Amino acid sequence: MKKKSKYGRMFVQASAEPNSFELCRAQPKMRGRNPKLNPKTHCVMVRFDDVEWNRFLTMYEESNVYAKAVFLKAHFFGQKFKVLKVDKTLVDYYTKLSDFHAQFRAIGTNYNQVVKELRIHFSEKKAMALLYRLEKCTIDLVKLSREIVEFSSEMEAKWQQRRDDSIA
């Protein structure tokens, strides 16, 4: 027996008799997004003047929270959150210092290869002349590395002082 459901769909169900089918209503299928367990249904609007807005944005950016609403809610209900301040100049300095270290390693490898090739392929007089020029470049490199070490010491002292000031 064929029937239409109230949803306009026709369904078939086997009856007790063989080779006879009956239409019936099946369970509707769930479609779409799963419902939230605790839906947020109440909304509050807040208005800021320019000074308050700039102060709010500064606090929000320092908190590294992913949304302004989450930040406001946490701040309003007194939940604790961390404020991480990253000194961009210190990160840039550290990156450049790492690059210098990699370059020094490459220079050391190249230096060893050049000395080996000079000894094998050139006469002693020609090799000594080329090694003299290489020695001058090495002295310049040593001077530069000393300047880097001094600058690193200055940066460490400034960073240590800044950290001590923020703790106190």
C-alpha cells in the first residue's frame, strides 16, 4: 500500500505477506551543523570613544587572544590570561646572529678547501703569495667577529637591564 507522509515523501515498508510492500514514514535525516551544547544567545553592545578604543586595542593585542569578544568576556569576568611581549629588535638580532654563525662555518670550510688546493696545484712561491692575501682577509674577518662579540655583549647587558626593570 502506497502512502504519502506529511513531508511529501513516499516510503516503502515490507508487510507480513510476501511480495507486498507498504509505504510508511521513515525517520527524517539530520542535516547541517551539529547543535552547540551551550549556545550563546545573549548579546551586549559596548561603545568606546577614541581614547578608550585605542587603550582597548592595545590591551587586546598584548593578550594574543584570538577574538575581541573572548578578550572582553575574560577581562569582564576576571579570568586570568597571559600577556606576552615580544621584543622585535631582539628577535631580529638573534636571527642575524644565527645567520652570521652559519656564514662563519661556511667560510671556515671554504678556507680549508682553498689552502688544500693551493698546496696541491701551485708552486710554493705562488701559494705563499696567495696565502698572504688570504691571511689579510682572515684578519679583517677576525676584526669583524670581535665587533660582533662586543655588540652582543652590549645587547645582552641592555636586555638584562630591561628585564630587571620589568621584574622590579
